[in-house]
Amino acid sequence: MDFPSMGGSMSACHGPERRSSGHRSRPINRRRSHMIIITGCVRLRPENCDEGARICHEHSVRSRKEEGCISHDCSVDIEDGNLVRFIERWADMAALQQHFAVPESGAFVQQVAAMASAPPEIAIYSAEAVEGAPF
């Protein structure tokens, strides 16, 4: 499957070409002391990998345009080609709740769950910046 906007191709989630997707997260505001971080994953059935990867990518691209989204990324796990991982950063809980209220977000969850071999997993964290980091 070819993903022009991702800068490469993917075959059944196994063996993607490694090229930059060309997207950029919004710059991190170094004064930002708090954000919401989401980690998640979905294990796709092998026969659904191409379509699943495509809709996961579309969901990330759409979500990045939402108010309060700092970043929204998905990737195929290099050790398990059926596993798609998500990492998202949101300005605050209000922005995340707005994201969850978008009809396309609900449709995405239902669509990807139907392609999965196990229920999708999600964890939501409230994160504080670490001051004085040496980098």
C-alpha cells in the first residue's frame, strides 16, 4: 500500500520503507508546564493491516488540525507488524474532551476496533514539565 503523504509504502504492516512522513508537530511551548499525554495501541488482524494503517494515519492527520492538539502520531511497531501505537499530546483536558466529542473520532474508534484482534488500549496522563533538565 502506498502512503504518499507518509513518504513511503507499506505492505501488510510488515516492512514499511523508512522515510520521514514530512509532518511536523506544533512547536513545544517551553513555558508550557502542563499537558495531557495519551498512549495507546491497537493490534490489527493481519488481513486488516493495510486498511487499518491507512485509517490510523488519516485519524492522526485529521486530529493534528484540532484546537489544542500539540501532536498526534501513530506508527507500526517494529517488533510486531500488526501493532499500531499512538502517542498524542494535548494542551489540556478540555481540548482532549473536545477531540473525543468529534464524530469522526468516535467513528474511528469503532472502525479500528472492528479490524482488531483485541480491544484497543488507551492510557491518559496528566503531565507536568520537569524543570532544570540537563538538555
